[in-house]
Amino acid sequence: MTCPYFAAFCFSDPASVPALDGPQFGFTTPRALGKANVRNRLRRRVREAVRLERHAFGKLWMVVFNPRRAALDAPFEDIRREVAKVAARCK
């Protein structure tokens, strides 16, 4: 799933359900987005939105978020809303 703030790659692996204790998340930030401090800020903003919406994801899901530059200046509530949309599609 893509949106203006990130791309999300969702994987469901029913075979590993006993090993998983809830959904798992990964975050990638390519160097093309900027220097380390910019990439870290992008990652922190998206990670916090995912933390707040974690309860909405199904237990079987592994999701990788790839933030985009637009997430740097976007209102936090917009990022959180987009994460909630990803969670709704993963149910």
C-alpha cells in the first residue's frame, strides 16, 4: 500500500503464528531521503504513529514501512490516519 507519507509492505505468515507475539514492524529509510538526522526523524515520526495504532493490526502481520520525504513536514495526525488505513487493510 502506498500513500504520500510512506509505502507499506504487508506480509502474513500463518505458519509462524505460534512464534509471533503480535504484529511485527520494520522501518527502512534510504540515503536518498537525506542525511542521518533527517532519516532518523522520518523514522521516529512513522514509528510513533505505528506504536499508537499497533492495537489495530492483526496478530499475523509483518509490515515494513518505507517513509517518504513528505512525512517530514506532514501533520502527525495525517501520518497516524494513514497508518490506521494500513491497519484496516491488514485485518
